[in-house]
Amino acid sequence: MKVKTKNGEFELDQTWIDRKKQYMIENNLKIDVDLEIRQANEWQIDNGLKTKKGFYRFLTTWLNRAERGPYNATNRKSTEKSTHDDGADLSAIFKRK
């Protein structure tokens, strides 16, 4: 699979991709590695191109986040309150205007 960086295009190492896919299978994670790679590549093109070495690190982080699933504070139920360690209600800070 080809990806673009500020130094041009390069082919991702297929062994690296296969290792990531095998990890997902062994850990029963339903992550489409090829799709995530394409999405990560599009994101990094739009948000600052990476070097070849930096892209592998970026992609590993991207896949780790995909494993954990999306976190979006605005998707919390409106009845759920966010509190700090001291018990202060912080839910008003996280509400969108």
C-alpha cells in the first residue's frame, strides 16, 4: 500500500502490515487495518505530512487509538456529570455552545 509523505510516496512494508493484522486477530479486535491505514494517510495529508520513519510511528499510534475506540466527550449522556477529584461539577465546561 502506498502512502504519501513530504518526501514523496513510499510503499508500506507488507510484513509490518501483516504483523498488525495478525495482532488484531490474536487479540480478537475488529479493526480493518487497511481501512485505518487509508484513513490515517488521508488525515496526515490534510494535517501535515510525515516523514517515512515518522509515518510508521504515527500509524502505530493511530491503530492503538482505533483499538480503544472513539472517545468523544460530547457524546456523553446529558445526565452524566463530569467531576474533578475534589468533587467539583465540570460538566458545564464540556458543553458545546
